[in-house]
Amino acid sequence: MFYLVKDKKLKIRISSGVYKNYFQLKEVLIKKIEYKGMLELNFSDNFNCFLGNKINKLP
């Protein structure tokens, strides 16, 4: 699963279980969008992210 984030807020979540062309999407998006790396979120941070709050751990 990967997430698209803008202005430290979650915009879209893309899961391999939902999108048949997940790997193609991921490949194209990584080439087109600046990749900021992996980020581990705990349950609280993850829940706040889905509520539309800012992700403070992002640079």
C-alpha cells in the first residue's frame, strides 16, 4: 500500500487489493512524483492521518 500526501495531508491511499494495476500505478507515480521515502506511523498517527489532520513526522 502506498499513500499520496500533499501539504502533509493524506490525499489518496492506493492498495494492491483494490487496484488491479497497482504495480503499474506505483511504477508510474514514483517516476512522476518526488519520492520522499518510507515513513512508519503508529496507530494514533495513522488514525489522525485518515481524519485529515497533518502528518507531523513528514519533513
